[in-house]
Amino acid sequence: MGAGTPDPAWPDDYSRAFTLAEAVERRGVGLHSGALARVRLQPSEGPGYRVGWLERPGEPLQRLAPHQVCDTQLCTALALDGGRLATVEHLLAALAGCGVSQAEIWVEGGEIPLLDGSALPWVEAIAEAGLRELGERAPLPVPEEPLLLRQGLSFIALTPCERVRLAAAVEYPQPAIGRQLFSLDLTPASFVREIAPARTFGFREQVEQLRAAGLIQGGALDNALVCDGAAWLNPPLRFVDEPVRHKLLDLLGDLALVGLPRAQVFAYRGSHGLHTALAAALATAASPTRLPLTA
Ligand SMILES: [Zn+2]
């Protein structure tokens, strides 16, 4: 953690509900569109994360949920009334990770700004706004049976647990990354210290292809780590295993679409597709029709 990293009194765990104490705003370029976007985070009285469009303040806020996911190719994009909202995962990871269980997210532009490619600038924004406690947090219902979702060689597994325990493994042929495994008991403090600073990464050979396809127009060497085989084009890394930590950041951000499960979640070669599929499975499990009926 570098100098100037905010270190307010984060909540001890995720047992209490928190919103922001004040509004806070950030601007920046979207990774994929390259367009300037603005985000204002505001306190919310209702649970979950609710999105409004800054250009159309009269329209009702939309609570984020996994069924809105419309694209998971390079980021997690949502189809909302009034337009598409891309690259929500790092902001949602910051909110969920810091213990902010509910907030309004007001957006101008169709993509959340990438900032430095990690969740740290959002953590700083949240620290600037401060947290306001709202009482006990209703736990997200988690199925008693383990959940396992597969996609080719990749899988994601969830088992109930008293804590929020996240693990991820990645395997890449590029020696600069290779095999990495990281797991932690998530708390707001461990999130801010171990996960939030880990930046997005990509591969040199993909960069030109994606640019030619009109994607990652805002991607540059200052907001994504670029791997070139055995080396990084833009060192130094913030952690030796920064890529797998970023995978955990993405996992947390995607799960935040449904809430933070008291569970152990392990993503082996995870992707936004797998993460959001697990969020959708949890949303189904959490729906009232699936809850056990009381006599
Ligand atoms: Zn990411």
C-alpha cells in the first residue's frame, strides 16, 4: 500500500448494512469506448445498488441484478432501461468489498470509467464519502448444497461458509503469469489491502486486435497491465501475483450484482461469464419461491 492510501475505519466484516455518508463523483475514460464518463455515488435508503442516468434524473432508479447482464466478453455489461452500461465490475467490487451494501450510482455515458484499472480509485472515492451504518444486514440466502458451474476447463464452485471466503486460480501459457492461486477471508480491510489495488491485465497480441475491432479504445499502458510472453510491457507490478488478485476483484464485482454470499467461492480460470452465471444461480436460489416454507 502506497502513501496516501485511504485507511479510514472500515467495517470489521459484512454483518451490518452500510451506505455512503455523502455523495462523491469521479470522471474518467471508458476502457472500451474511449469516451469520457462521469459517475456520482450517492447514499441510498433501499438495499442493493441502484443506477440512474445523470442526463435523465426523473427516471426511476434501476436495482442491479444478474438478469441484466448482456455481455461478458471483456467486461461485464448490463442492459438497463435507457441504455447499456459497461464495465461495472470494478466499481461494484469496491462498493461490496468496502462493506457498502447499498448505494445509488448515477452515470453519464454508457461505461463506468476504468481509472487506473483497479478498484483503488473507487475505494478512495468511498473513503472520501465516508460510510453510514444502517443496522443489521439481511444475509443473502445461499443454497445448502454446493453449486458448481463449468465452462470448458473452467469452473466456479460455491459452498456455504460462515465467512466470505474467496479463492481464484489462473493458468496462462505466458511465463510472466503462469499458474497463480490466491485465497483470502474477505473483510473490508483485507479487500482494500490485498485485492483493490490489483489492476486489469491483457496481452500484447490481443491489444492491437481489439483496437482494430473498435474495442479497448480507452485502454493504455497506464490503466492495464500488458503481458508480453515472459515480460510485462509496463512494470512494476503492485503484487507479484497481481493477475490472480485482479481475477478475485472481478469475481467480487460480478457477485455484487446479487450480493455478498456467506460462502466459500473458488473460481478456476474464472471469467465474467462464469462469475455472472454464479450470481444468476444465487439470485434464483435467493428468490422467495425457493425459500423453505415455514409451517
Ligand atoms: Zn477487471
